[in-house]
Amino acid sequence: MKVTTQTVRLNTRQRRKLRALLKGQAASARERIRAQILLLSDKGWSRVDVAEATDASISTIGRVKRQYNEDGLQRALSEKPRSGAPPKLTPRQTQQIVAVACSAPPKGFARWSLRLLTEEVHRRKIITSGSRELIRVVLHRHGLKPWREKNVVRAGVE
């Protein structure tokens, strides 16, 4: 891997913008670190010195400097959106889980428990794999507590 030294040359307007960003409260921690990296690099600091001052890695410093030189100040300060983990359930699966939680519990049980709901969801093949925690998160997001009977609305039950 070829290591190149990227130099950063900020103009007066860019320096003012970065200093204002550091003084303000609207910037994220990552934006602040990137602004510090650019300002210190503009002063001629080495990567090692910038790393010590900002508590950033050498590779982060190189990436920020490269992004500034290739794509400009705004690109160096911001980052591309992160994709995150894909959803484990489709909206339809979520609806079906909520529908099961709002239905009458199996015979012999007064209320749904998390264990019973998980077993029923697997039995109905709504999901083929998934833990109780996955079901718990769905219920929590919908404000449902089927183990507390007064928190669940059941159609046709008197």
C-alpha cells in the first residue's frame, strides 16, 4: 500500500467556517474532530501530532485530508450515510405479530406470555427463525404488553 502525504491548504473563509463550527453547538462529535484535523493539518502539524491532539487514528486523519483534497471541505466534514443492519422483519411480519398479540391467548392460558407468543409466531410460520427478544422489541415498539390484559385491545372479546 502506497502512503502519500496529503497537504491541507485552507483559505481564510474555510478557516473561519471551521472555527465557528468548533465554537457552535450544532456540530456532531465527528464533525468537530474532522474540523480540528483540518485546522491542525493546515498549520503544518504532522499526522502523529494531529492524532495525539485529536485522539483520532492516523488512518482517519489521512482519510479526512484525502477527502478534503479530492472533494472539498463539505465532504471532508460529513460522511456518507451508513446503511446499518437490514431490518429483520418485513412490515407484514410485524403486523402479523401484533395481530397475534392482540388475539385471544391459547386455551388454558389467561394471557399471552413472551414465550407463548414466540412459539405461536413460529408455529404459524410468520417467522422461521428469531428469538423472544425480536418479538419483545416488536411489542415494545407498538406499546403492547399482552401479559397485562388491560393493555391489549381484543376485537370481539367481552
